[in-house]
Amino acid sequence: MKQQFHYATVTEAIDQLKKQGFNLDFNLKDTLLTCGEVGYPAEEFEIVDLYRYEGPSDPADEATVYALASESGIKGILVSGYGISTDDASTETLKQLHYKYQQARQ
């Protein structure tokens, strides 16, 4: 899949997604998307769009910005760095979200 870069920076992508109603700032903890003290089951969400950014030489500059939405209308943003070690459940949850995203695009 050829990735398109719609926004020049992670910050620009986040700002534009917020203008589109993706207002929650998600973190991934095991199988939950969390925002503050509230946790949402990740399987209830789908990736609406994603943007990948790669630093010119530093892997720490690499990130993916996810625009996520649930059928009930909850919309938010998850920013995930590449190569950052996370727990197995979180890694598997991201894989499942990616799988649903790829299936929807076919």
C-alpha cells in the first residue's frame, strides 16, 4: 500500500483532525483506548485514516497518527511511535485495528 502524506508534520495532522471532530486524545493500554480515566474497548473502533511520518535518520522521529471512530460516534486521535516497546496486548490490538482498516480498503 502506497502511503500518502496529507500533512507535513504530526502536529499539522493532529490540528486538522481535531477540526474534523477527532477531539479525544487516546492512549493505548492493553486492549483499551484510554482518554483520561475513561477506557473504551479498542475493538469498537475503526481506523478512519492514518498518517505515517519517518524521521530522516532518527528512529525516535518516526510516528503514526491514527484517526479513530466508533459506530456510536466517539472520535479521537492516537499517536504511536515506531519501535517503542509496548506490552503484547497493545501490540496485538494495533495489529487488529490495522487488519480491519486494510479489509475495509479492499
